[in-house]
Amino acid sequence: SSGINAEYGAMLMYTFEENHNAHIESVFDAMWWAVVTMSTVGYGDITPETVAGKLIGTVVVFLSMVFLALPLTIIVSTFSKVYGNRKCMVMKKRQNMIYASGPDDDDDDDT
């Protein structure tokens, strides 16, 4: 979905900016702009100059945030569950080791 966002953003940017923006001379320049904008790097080497280009840029930025945020929430949620399960397993293993060792033999007063 991010690739589709980049492709459509680049095509629209090229369509609206090609005659008004000296930095966008080809679809590849527009694709460069879309990828840099979507990745939030924002070098600033290519910026929209027309109102339509600025609106397209705004939509591309918001869509890219959504497309990046959705998978990240799933990844973080899964990591949190796995980490929690791992923590429980370690605690149970420690408890089993303590109980398996038996009572303390240091309290012998037979001597």
C-alpha cells in the first residue's frame, strides 16, 4: 500500500508540477520526491510550488503516516506479548529451580 501511495503521489505531483517546478523534470524526480516525503526524511531538494502540489504533498504525508503506523502497532503489540510470555517463563523456571533445590540445609544445629 505504501508503494501505491508513492506511485500515485508521484504521478499526481508530476502532472501538476511539471510545467511549474524546475526541480521536477521527469516522473523519476517526482518518485524521488514521493519516497523522500513518505519516509519523512524530507531533504528539501524538491518541494511543491503549486497549490495543487502542496495539497498532494499533504495527502501523501498523512497517508504515509497511516501506512507506517499500522504495521508498527502490530509489530510492537506482538513484541510486547512475546516479551511478556518470555518474562513469565523465566520467572516460572526460577521458581521451579528454587523449589527443586529443597529446604535450606544451612540451619542444621546438630553440631
